[in-house]
Amino acid sequence: MSYILHASMNLLRPPRGIWLAFAVSASACGDVDSSGPASSDPPNLLLISIDTTRADALGCYGSDRGATPFLDSLAAQGMVFENAFSPVPLTLPAHTTLLSGSAPTRHGVRNNTGFQVTDAVPLLGEQLQEHGYRTFAVVASIVLAASSGLDQGFDVFDEGSLDPIEGPAERAAPEVAAKTRELLAGSAPWFGFVHFYDPHLPYSPPADLAPPPGAHPIDLYYAEIAAVDRAIQEIVTSLSDKDRGNTAIVVTSDHGEGLGEHYEVTHGHLLHDATQRVPLILMLPDRTPGRVPTLVTLADVGPTLLELAGVSPTELRDGESLLPLWQDPSAEREEWAYLETIAPFVQYGYAPLTGLRSPEWKLVKGARSYLYDLGQDPQENRDVAAEKPGVLQKLERRLEQWEQQRSEPGGSRTLSPEERASFEALGYVSHGGDLADAERSSLADPYGQPLSLFHLSEALRLVRAAQPQTAIVAARHALRLAPQCFASWEYLGLCHEMLGEHDKALHSYQQALKRRPDSGELMTRVGESALKAGRPELAEEPLVRATQQDGAPVRSYFLLAKLHRDQQSPEEATRVLQALLQRPNLSRADRARAEELLQRQKPEDS
């Protein structure tokens, strides 16, 4: 095993002692008093989502970190759903399920990039707005900005200063809490959706909650959760006495974080419970607290809130209300969670994943099928597909039924160069690709090669840290384990480019493009490195192909125009720049640059 893996796993190893985010007992943290008189008015609804939060990060789910004293006190007065699952370990698809009550197979939003929510997907805010609710949302990441389509149905959709051009791409818990408290003041009934992004990489907790310098990354993760716990306390305890006695509060997450389990440091590439099991706490005034072991999903949250508001849910949903389980935690219902992620395919060229989770079994289908007996193996370490063919076939048939009900894809969303850079800074890299043409059995398997995925993520981290020599080692390890994937070659190209080795970069990018021939980004990298290597004859064809793609990198146009000028073809250069100016999402800076080049009478280096 490489020293890179040893070093990374040492970083992820939990500390020997218990690190307390901040010492405060439940009795001193502002417990919520739910003993007020019952109200006949429609209840206010407060839906809080803490991004990237594992269920077992909270004390009420067994954590001994002490990072969530307020949420734990809230849970003690409400209902804790012990087995709640997200359908997708990605922010936008999971929140679309949360706010629509429908699975990805129905709402069609499958990734953070390249998709947006369409008007055909009825959202929770729209339905409550139509029934007299004042609606507002406060979001903390550009992933959920209004351009995602999730703003439908909100009177106020606050994204603060999130901006793909000027930045930032996320905002911290104190700002989110302050804006939420401001929006709480107003007419009732109201529905508020509040999104915190802090526990998502990069971890940057406030100074007073941060562990000592040199602490484990896991400590930073829990410090971020502690910051959100404090912010939620500020929001809930700011409610007026009247609102506090007539407000239903839901706290959940879109997905968890791998934290090194199964070699997954972050999320998005695997479907283990580390990233799919999420906290779900429901607190209603004048209801007896308790715990529900029944398997439920994020799709159940929307129908629950609609029932509380007296609104009939739309037929376009997959979830069902959780209120019967409050009345009888042992009430019978179907216990299935559909799971999927296409991130391995669009980011690295691995097989996309789909799966099913029941209380007893988990099926995951990648290049082949994997089956886990959760009763005997709750950590999902042993595949029993070959030993349990009957169970495997039964679950595969049920999964096929889910996949066959897939709706039309969510609306396409072409990112501007600035948006793409913002998403990449948050760890969301996408080369797109046609999933319809993806033959899973011929692709590398995320479950069969989790170590190669770990090396790929390490290579990307090291590239961003400007450590190309070490990144080359990680990329070569990944390439050895999964030679058919393009990403290892792409990262090798990035490293050689950083080292000024343009011939080697060109070769690496060409190999990457062979494995992902539909990637406009890779076409552009081949053309760019060919020009830097003094091989213009190898640059034109990939750059022309890149500019013919929807959402092509803007620099492909500038590179191609420069190539034509260098070849004494100003007319062709003009044509390329004019085509660029027709793009609707062109930034002001790129538009100004293209117009300036067009106005020059003499061709100059761009």
C-alpha cells in the first residue's frame, strides 16, 4: 500500500480522546419548551437541512463527540427516526427529493451539475404558497442557488452574496442564522426552508470551536457540525412564544460523509450507509416524544409537512407522511429506500450506481451487483451476492421496477465558466457524458475498485494543493488499478502541465480523451497542451470539436481563434469569436475580451 494511502488514512483515524466541540449540558443550551397550548391555526413549518451530516454525528444517534447539544435536546422532545435514508449522496438531487417528495427516478435531477429542477416538478413551497402560507428559504451554497430551480414557490429565496463570478460559493452558519431570524418576523402561517453547508469540505469552523492546530480532519468536521448546532439554537430560541407553540420543526440532512470508511473520504461515489443514512428529527408541539426504527426516506418529509398544513400532496410523489408512525411507531408500511449516484460516471468514467436498501438487505448495482446482509454485516464489508442468488434476483427485479419508472431527465443546465469553477472548488467536477450509452458492465466498478477512487480523489486534492510530484504517484496508483478510466490520465496531464512538461501533458490528455471522447474539457486540454508543446497541427481538430459542443469551455474559442490568427487566417478567427459572442451565458469579462479581439485590426496574441 502506498505511503499516500498510509498518510491519508492516518489523518482520518479518530483521535484517542473524545473531543468536545463545546462544553454545555442539555439543561443549559436553551431547550425548547413544547408544552404550550394547542392551536387551531395552521402550524408554521420550519425545515432545516444540514448538508453532509451523517446520522451518527449527532448525540441522539449515538455520537460521543458532544457536538450537538441543542439538537440532542430538540430530539429528546420530538420524534427521532433512527433509519432515515437519502436517495442520492449529492446536494441538489437529494434536496430536490426533500422538497418534492419524489425520488430521482421521478424528478429527474441526478447530479449537482448539468441538471436543474423544472416547472413540471411540484415543490413543497409552491403547494404551501397556494394554501396561504408565507414562504421563505435561506440557502448556503451555490449548488442550491436560484439557478438550480429550487426557488419555485418561495416568496423570498435568499442566497446572500453567493456569486459564481465574484464569489463566495458558500456562506457560514452565523450568516444563515441571522438572515433566518430576520425572515421569521412576519405573518403566519409560514414555511421556512433553511440550509446550512458548513460540514461540507473544505472544513473551516469558527475559531472558538476549532480544534487545536494539526488536529485530525474529522475533528474539523465535527467542529463545523457544532457551529451549525449553535446556529440552529439561535434560530429556534428566537421564535416568539406564539410561534414556538405552533411550529413544527424538521431537522435532517441531504447525505452524510464517508470519513474514510470503504476508502471514501467525502461522498458521492459510493452508496454505503455512511453517506446514505441521515438524521431526521421531527418536533411537534404537544406530541409525545419517541423513537421510530422504521426505515423512512427524505421523500417522506414533504408529504408529512403537507399533512400538518392540511394540504393534499400531489400525485407526483413517492414518499408518504410520517405522522402515522408518530401515533404508532410499529405501524406497518413498505420499507424500501431507492439509492443512486451518477457521480462516478460523470467525474471519473466509472460505472454509475443504483441500489435498494431494506431493513435487512442492501443491493448495489454497478458494473455488477453487490448484496449485503445487514443483519449479519451492518458495516457492509462482505458481498454475499454469490451466496444468496434468490435474494439477489428478488431485489434486482424490484430495482428494475424503480428504474423503469424513470421520468424524463430534469432540465439541462449549462454552467458558465465561473459557475463551473465554483462547483469544482466545492469538489464537484463533471465531464458529463451520455448515461444512456453507458454500458455498466464494461466500466470500472466503484465497489470493485474503491481504492482506485481513493487515489483519484487524493490526486485531485494534491493537484489543488500544488503538489504535482506527489499527485503523479497517486494518479499512477489509480491508473494501475483502473486503466480504463480517463480521470487518472487527466490528472497526470494536469501534473505534467504544472511542471512545464507539455509533451507529457499532451500525451496524457490524449489518452484521457480516448477514454472519454465526448468531453469538451478534455478536447480543450488536448488543444491547449498541443499549442504549448509546439504541435499546432494536433490542436485544431480537438479545439474545433470542443467549440461545437453545448457548454464548451470558453477558452476553447480563444485558443482556436489564436490558432487561426497564427496561421494567418483572420477571417476564421473572426468567425470563432463571433460564435463565442452568441453564447447566452458568457461572462462580462469574456464578452469584453472577445469584442476587444474582434476590434483589433492586427492579429495579436490573446
